[in-house]
Amino acid sequence: MFKRRQNVFKSFRFEEVRPVPYHVWYDDDIAKRMAKYYNDPKWHIRINNYILRIHVEWEPRRYISQDRYIDLHGTEWQEGNPPHIVSPGLKKPHLKGYNIPSYVPYLKNPPLTRCGINNGIIISLPMNEAMTMINSKRNEVFTVSSYGNGIFQQACNIRGWENFFSDLILESKFITTLLEIILKRQLELLDVLLELPCDAIIFADDWADQRGIMIGPELWRKYIKPRAKCLYDKVHSTGKMVFQHVCGNVFDIIPDLIDIGLDCLQSLQPEAMPVYEIKRCYGHLLRLWGGLGTQQLLPFGTPKEIRSEVQRLKDEMGTDGGYIFSSSKPIMREVPIENAVAFIEETIRP
């Protein structure tokens, strides 16, 4: 049991570890179908993930109907999978009369409604319960904490995505001010979150789609990179590691992420990026987490193909350490049960 945590640290020191540390995550539908398949409601106990990821709950919602709510920034959302913006909180490119309050009171006294699920994806807990769980597990597994959307996505949610993209070109001064306010609020949030005895903080900011950085590398470097560095520096000042969840193709900015101190890149979608090339080019400088495709291989491949790719990823990506094996996204309802079984059983096989 205790070797799981030790082996993650070994891998993160770029020492080759066998079996390769792994993290299995899945949605509610898969959890129910797996329990039925094994005829065992506690089937998941055998997984023994090497990483425990906890989202610390803080974001309040004010419901205006059964399936619509307004967030702290005034943005109206339609619930769904995923939820989507109905109306942005900041409709014009100016801050007159608009306030982004401190997030800290909500972190210390979180809302009662929980959005997370304890199934290997992300366990969503209030701060005090997160503290208890991490303390109870920290000798067994590597622990990672998160707080939600990063600066880029938060700004997009406040202004609406199309508005934000236009503002980057037409309203540079406004955007700079908005991003600085969001950075300030997230640094305040980190001050409290870093009290947790976790090993790392994972930031989540989906800068990219599958073609590349949505605002282009140059605008990313101008607006996002220096502010991401501020967040990373804050975490490093406490001796914790910095992880970054980002979907899509970030290949063009990987050297930038290394430059500002990123320790581990998580998601690693093979449909968007050349996973094995990233290992060859940057695997001695950057730890990697993910790599198994969830858009094609898991839903449409055969169990044999899935087992083969799991083995290849563990063999090649695990060489010289610096790797956590996982699917790039959680196993979702579209995945046939025999494919989910093949993936999980091959993952946990010594």
C-alpha cells in the first residue's frame, strides 16, 4: 500500500518504475455497469489508484429555475453534460459597476450543493473534509488538489467566449485589467488551498482545442503565460508540485510551460497531440500523465487493441520514469463494457 506513493515520487524523479504508476477515472454510468458486470458494488476497490485527486468546493450557484443557475460572476448557465453559458455576467468590455468578490469566504464556508462524485474522477469536498481525507491518505498515495477553472476559462465564462476572443484584439487594456483581477482572486484562493497537506496543485485551464491554442501561441504568451507563472511560483514557494490539466493540442507551448516551471502535464490526448513524440522531446524535463485515447480507441476499438495500447504506453512512456499512465479523459458511457473491462484490467495488471 505504502509503495504507491513512494513509486510516484520515484517516477517524478525520472527513475524508471515498474509497474508504471496509474490513475483510472470513469463516469457514473461506467461505475454502475462495472458493478453489474462483476456483480460486486465494491469492484472499484481493486483498482488502487496511485493518485488521489480532490477538488475543493467553493463556487456558489443561485438557481433561477430547476436547471438554470447564476454563478458568482453573474453568468447564467444551462445545466447539462456539459453545462453551457446562456448569458455572460459581464456583457460589455468595461468594469464600471462590476465587481469580482473575493473567493476566500466561499472556500472557507462552501455551498451545500456538491457537484463532484467519488468514482476516481475527482472527489469534490469542502475544505475541512478535503483536509481530513488528504491526511488519511497521504501516506498511501500521491495527493493532488484543485479549485476549478483557471484564469483563461474564468475570463471566458465572465465575458462569454466570443466576446473574450474579440476583446483580446479590440480591448487589450480592458482584458489586461480583467485578467489581473482574476489572477489576484485566484492567488488569494491559493493562499488558503495551500494549507492542505497535498503533494501538488493541479490547475485546469483548457487553452486549446484539437487544432492548437485557441487564441494562438503569441496571444497566450502575452496574456496567459506570465499569469500562469505567478500561480506556479506561488505553489512552488510552498514546496508543492505544479500540475496542469489542459485539453487539446498544446504542443507548441510545451517549452513555455517548462520555462515557467510546470512539473506535470495532464490529459495528454493522443487525438490532439503526438504523445510518444512529446515523451521523446520533453520526457526528461516534464512529467506526463495520460495518453490513452478516449475518442476513438476506447469507444470504437477492440479489447485486444486496447490492451495492446495500454501495454505500449506503459512500456514506452514509462521508460526512464516521469509518467503516470491513464486515459486522457474519463471512461464514459459510450464505451462498451468489454472495452472498459479490458482497459481497467490491463491497467492494474502487474
